[in-house]
Amino acid sequence: MGICNEKVLDHADEWTESDVKGPHVFALRVKGDSMVPEFNEGDIVVVSPHSRAASGDYAVVKNDEEEVTLKQFKKYGTKRILHPLNPKYQDIELSDKKQYRIVGRIMEKTKRY
């Protein structure tokens, strides 16, 4: 999925419009139920890779196995947590055993019917 703004890329499956500006801003479609009720399957999130995620922000995170997830990023002192909003899933504590990279912060959400 791509963002319709100044630059059009040829490799997007579909397009969405957004007021979020900046280089490399992109959109993803939510899959799964780990972030229900705030994010539902099919929702579209606009991600800014240049906006740092602060504690409490929603972020797209990628691990060293190339898995990508959307979670709430939380910090407690030196401890960093990926928090799913759906209570049937457990928090993921970020550790040195597995490398995680915050791809970007969620800037906007839209829903398609």
C-alpha cells in the first residue's frame, strides 16, 4: 500500500491519501486481532519512519526474523515493552536475545468498508 502525495511509487498494491508528510511515509493494512479494539483487521495505518516512537505511541516493529508487528511501545526505566491491546495476548519484552527495530510511528488510521 502506498501514500498518494508528491511522489508516486510503482510497487504499491493500492493507494490511500493522507495529510501526513515526510520522506518515506507509507501505509499498511492491519491484519490480526492483537490490537483490538483500537485497530481492527482491515484498518489502514499511516507510518512515519522519521518520527520517533515515545512511550505510549503505536509503532510498527520488525524483528531479526523479518516479522513485522503493530503494537503499543512502552518504556519503564530501561525496560522496553511491545504491548498488544487485546488482553488475550501477552506483552513482548524487548531484549538483547532478539533484535527489534522500530520501523516507524503510527501517525494516522483510516477504516475502509
